[in-house]
Amino acid sequence: MQVSGELTFQGPREQVWALLNNPDVLARCTPGCEQLLPVGPDQYSARVSIGLAAVKGRYEGTLAVQDKQEPSLMTLRIDMKGTTGFVQVNGRMALVEAGADVTRVQYDWDVQVGGPISMVGQRVLGGVAKWIIGEFFGTAQNELTARQGGGASVETRTV
């Protein structure tokens, strides 16, 4: 399943980059994240518990940030396994200056799901993916806003 879209952050690209590369922030922003521990440079061990619609379970695995071109481009690789199956995500995120203190984050991810979880159907899985993405980036914008000491929101568009 391809998941792509773009979001607009109210903040300079360097600040958005720093935020998206901070493991403490990543853990707080990821819905259901119970643990995110560094195991190497830009590599993390993760445990996530999801309880949304027919997609419920605990998943453990790894997250790696690769091919970094600060502050504009990175590749993500996520491999998670649980009792209800597995999830693999591979894709890129590009951070583009979109004006004074405005950053557009464009993402294009290939999501593979297998095992019992794959039987819930693409429509449900797509909805869950959009919800997780929206929650993650919405919380990330709140983190950025708190650091800036003001109020702003993130505008999302997922395809």
C-alpha cells in the first residue's frame, strides 16, 4: 500500500528537522509508542501498542533513519512484528521551505502488512495509516509550537 501526502508546519525547516530527528519527540508523537531506545546511530528498538478498530496488537521491531541530507531529506525504514502480523514501512520524507518560518513535509511511504492483520482490508488499513500519520504530525506540530512558545497548527493532506 502506498501512503503519501504533505503537511505544512509552522516553523523553520531547521527546527522541523531537529524535531523529527529527536528520539524523545518521536516517542511522544508516535501513537501507542511504549518504548523507543537507541541501538546505534539513527537506529532504534521500538515497541508500539495499537488498539484501533480491527487493527489491535502490540508490535516490536526497529526504526532506522537513513540517507540523511540535512535539513531536507531522509529515508525511513520501520520493521515491526507482533502476534497479529507484521508491518514494514520504507519511504522518504522531504522538508521544503514554503515561506518565512513555514516548512512543507512531503512523504511517500510503501507500507507492507502481512499475517492476520492483512485480512482486515486495504480500506481499514488505509484509514488506520492516515489516523496514525495525522496523530503523529499533529503532536509533532504541538511539540514545535510549545518550543516556540506560541500557538499554531499543522495542515495535513494524505493520499
